[in-house]
Amino acid sequence: MTRPVLNVRARARSLRVAALAAVFVASLAGCGSQDTPANDAPNNTSSGAASTVSGEVTVFAAASLTESFTELGKQFEAANPDAKVTFNFGGSSALAKQINEGAPADVFASASPTNMKQVTDAGAATGEPTTFARNTLMIAVPAGNPGGITGLADFAKDDKKIALCAEQVPCGAAAKKALDAAGITAKPDTLEQDVKAVLTKVQLGEVDAALVYKTDVQSAGDKVEGIEFPESAKAVNSYPIVPLAEAPNATGAKAFVAFVLSGKGRAVLTKAGFDGP
């Protein structure tokens, strides 16, 4: 009469062992999901994995970044199909002022550390800005050089029409450094608020010469010719970038900055004529 009781107990013990084994396997699965490295998360845009970046990403960027950042924006959107990059290009000083006055923006890319400092000093940036490129000035003249410009000395001549950026704009501050290094007092006929406005004067043949970045000369194609000058080495501009503290799309801001700093971003900037940081 005792043998049936032993069979019942054996079956009960087997059931308890099976249940404990199931709990152990489930706990291992839970631990595995918790230990997944953060870098394998789906928002790692540089890995080629699906991205969680979505919504509008608003980037305030120096005018000299127009062509390169427009291309970077297209590539970023291709990597993040649910995101849309909107740019506000202009003089870095004007952009810094807009940001400090509360303009909604996610990222600021300046053509000068000076204008970036205006934003960081106001507490409008998240973390420390990162330099991502450098740029050098060139003399720009209309195709064929009708004014016969040969160097910086021509910028002091009354019979030459000259365009420069205003001094509060990075390209204007750099121009002043270069002219001071050459011991030349320029006589500009017009002072513009960003480098693209200066470049337009050259393209239209409204001036004989201007000081712009070498990237702008390159972007203008055959409409403009560039003349190098040794004093440009005294006025190299560094370009910092940073996510903004009040970014409406903080995730998108960090992702875009990371994209600019990535190998793909470096390739686009180098193709546009920028030097490395």
C-alpha cells in the first residue's frame, strides 16, 4: 500500500523542479536584456541601425556652412527617416543674439568661438562646444578678375571697389586680423552682415574684390576666382558646435551634433574645403 504514495511524491517533486527551472531561465533572459550595452540602442545613427530620432531638428548655423550643412542635413534625414532638419543660416553674431533672446533652436554651429562664447556665457548651451572644422580667408574676385586685383594692397586703393564683412561677424573679424597683419587699412565700399552677402557682391560683379572663406570661393564655382595671400594664416577661423539647453528636440540635437562629428560629417566638410579641427 505504500508504493502508490511514493509515486505521487516523486511526481510532485518533478513538477517542483520543472517550475524552478522555468523561473531560472526567465530570470536569465531578464538579466540579458538589462545588460545590453547602451551603444547598441536603436538611436545609434552612426552604426546603420534603425534610429529613434524623430521630429524637427532646428539648426542655427553660420552662413559659410550653407552648402556643407545642407548636404549633412540630407544625409542625417536619410539615416533618420522620421526626422526633419530645418536650418537658419546667417551671421554667427546675429544667430547668437537670436538664441540668447529665446529663439527656438536645437543646435548652434558658429564660425567663431567668440560668438559661441556669447551663447555659453548666457547658459544657453548644453555641455562644452566642440570644434569641428577650420576655415581660411581668400581674396575673391569676379571671373576674369576685371579689377586687376593682385593682393591685399589693392584693398587700400580708392579706385577699387571692395566688400568686407562687418567686424562683428566672424569673417569680418578675421579680415581685420589679416589686414592688420599686412599693415593695410582697407577702404571698403560695403560692409555686409554675413559672408554669403559679400560673396554675392563678387558674383554679381558689383565689387572688384572681397575677403571671404576659401570654402565660399569653392562653392561659387566658375563665377568667382580666388587669390591666396600669406596673411590668411594669421586669421584662421575655428568652428564650434553645441546642442542648446532649451532645445525643443534634445535627442535630435545630440544626434545631429554627433553626426557632424562623425566620419561621414568629416567627409562632407573636407569635400567642401574645410580643414580639420
